[in-house]
Amino acid sequence: MENAIARKLDPPEINPVEIESVLLNRLASVGQKSYAEHMGISESTVSRRKAEGYFCNMAKELAFLGIQAAPPEAVLVSRNYLTAVRDSR
């Protein structure tokens, strides 16, 4: 357990492919029609964006900026919290 916590304290390598996967899975989950309506665009624009690599580019930008994407069921914990848990043992 302690080794797992220590590994989690290392800065993550943010992978754009993983971010793109999260984005596309969420898009599939909410549906293109619902997404299009919320964004004020047509469904065909959403399809075109997928085909043209819009979400891939967005994922690369997020990764470069050090921003992670996580599905809603994920639990995000700060490194400070993990450090406190590790040090309290």
C-alpha cells in the first residue's frame, strides 16, 4: 500500500491519447445530439469534428497545459492529501 501511495506522489505523465479517450467516451455517453444542442452546433458538426481530429487536438492542448481529464466516476485526490496520508503512518 505504501509503495502505491509513493508512486501516486510522482508527477503524472499526461497522455493525450488517454485524454482523447475520456473525451470521446463521454461524448458517446451523453450522445452527439445532446452535446450538439448544448454547444449550439449541429450533429453533423460534431461528426465532422470527430473525423477531423478536433478532440485529438483538444486532448493534446490539455496534456501540454498539464490538465488531466477524468470520467465522472473517478475520484481525484491531491498530492498534498496523499503525502499527508503517507506521512501519518
